[in-house]
Amino acid sequence: MAFRIIERERRLGRGIDVIRVESGVAASGIPHIGSISEVVRNYAVSLAIKEQGYKSEFIVFSDNKDGLRSVPAGMPKSLEEHLGKPVTDIPDPFGCHSSYGEHMVYLLLEALDKMGIEYKFMSAVEAYGKGLLNNEIRDILANSRRVGEIIREETGQEKYLSVLPYFPVCASCGRIYTTKAYEFLPDEGKVLYVCEGMEVKGKWLEGCGYRGEADYRRGEGKLGWKAGEFAARWRALDIRFEAYGKDIADSVRVNDRISREILNYEPPLHARYEMFLDKSGRKISKSTGNVFTPQVWFRYGSPQSMLLLLLKRFVGTRNISVSDIPRYMNEMD
């Protein structure tokens, strides 16, 4: 894979002084084996690039500006009143971090550090707040009609033909998934929006009815991840490789086209991987309550044994449970 990346960049005529690899990670639920596996797989590619004699930077990008779509199984019901709010604006129900989102990010980074993963951490709150994506947001909003057409062509979804691909944080109720941005003011760097509500995971989140404007240059909202956020990051951070899970294949395909057709940036090379399943064959997911966390693994096995699990096979679905830990520990001996 590293050789393919290097040869591709040469053909594209892009500089290869530093080849950046990215892994985007959610901050809306407890990190589990599946989410950690994405990070480790991308890290392995970054290491392979270094083995080829090139400098590589590995970026772990936290999607901590995303809204909370549902209360993960096993989490306090008190989180229900915060549905739709950015996870870093929600109090930590455990009282040990500044926000719910920061708590989840801590669990992820703790696991990466134990496994010896070397990374540069970046967050959506930081990227939007510091204006790192401003040029990309401007270009995407200025071409919002084309964004909507690409999404319709690739997924059949027509939503973004009538709304902008940007979610402002409501200045009244603080929610991000209840707002609809309907007009772009390019000279002012703002979008006009109304907080009217949105269906999220089969449930209706009621908006507060507030009408306002959001300044994207000040980080007062975010791009939709299916509607250009990945592409914006790729160009702004000059990302050359990012692996992804098959569950977001449609979104990656959309973002590849937005990157090429609107941002004029050749998207990173990708590799698609399969999901981890529990022993019953269900996808390991925070929403279903069958989360198998790195912290649980570390109670019974070493960080190195978990690295073996995650790197042993890049593709193909695998079933995993605590009962498998001794087998991987034995392989390490």
C-alpha cells in the first residue's frame, strides 16, 4: 500500500516531502475495538511509508463538533435532554472531564497511547474555531447546488438540493442537528438558518423555531460529513491516504467527487475494511450496547496482543469477544 501511495503521488506531481495519513474518529460514544481498528490500520500505513524512506505524519482527527444523535446503550438517560447538541457542549455525565465529548476522546487517546501509537491529534472544534477549513467551506457553500446534485447521483438523497450542506449551531437552543441553513451570504461569510427540527435515527428532534445567522469563519457550525466535510479536511490538511469502513462507503464516494469536482483536489488513496462483529454476528456498535472496548481488552491482555488482533488482517469481517484474548496472548509468546 505504501508503494502505491508514493507512486500515485509522483504521477499526480504532488510533493512527497511529507505524506500525511488521517484517521477520523467519532466522539459521540465510547470508543470500541471497531473504532480503534480504523486508527491502527491507518497508522500501519503511515509506518509503512516511513519504512520506504519517506517522512509521514499521522493525524487522528476527532469529530468532536458532531451532535449527539442518540443516547448510547448503558449511558445515563440524562443525556436525552442534550440530543442534537455538539458533544463538546454537553456536560460530562461522569463529572471527570469538561464535556461528554472530551471524556470520549480521552478514552480513545488513552488506548492509543498504551499501544504506542504515535499521532498528531486534531479536533473539529479546533479546526473550525481556528478557521483551518474556511476556504473549503466557502467553496463548498458557493457550489452548494452542485454538492446536492452529487449527493443525489451517488446516494439518491435529495435533501441537499434544497438546503445548504452546513449545520449551524443554534444560537438559542444550542442544537446543531435541528437547524436548516437556507441562504449563503458570501461577502459576510455567513449563512442564514432556521431551527425547525430534524429526524435523527427515526426520532424527530424538535427545533426551537429560532431564526438567525451563523459565521462559518468563527466556527459557528460545521459541514455535513456526507456533504463535504471529509473533502474539506483532505484539502486543508493535504491528506494522501485514509482507510474507511464499508459502512460509510457512500459518504466517501460523495466526498471523493466533491474533492475533485469542487475543491480541485485529488482525494487521498483509500482502502476499505470490514467491520468487527460480536459472536452473534452483530456489528460492534455503541448504539446496540455490545461495545467491546480497548479498556476491557487491557484487563486481560496486553496492548501488543490487541495490536496483533487489529493488524493481523486488513480486510474481511471478523467475530471477536473477550474469550479470544488468550489466543492472541499465546500468539505473542
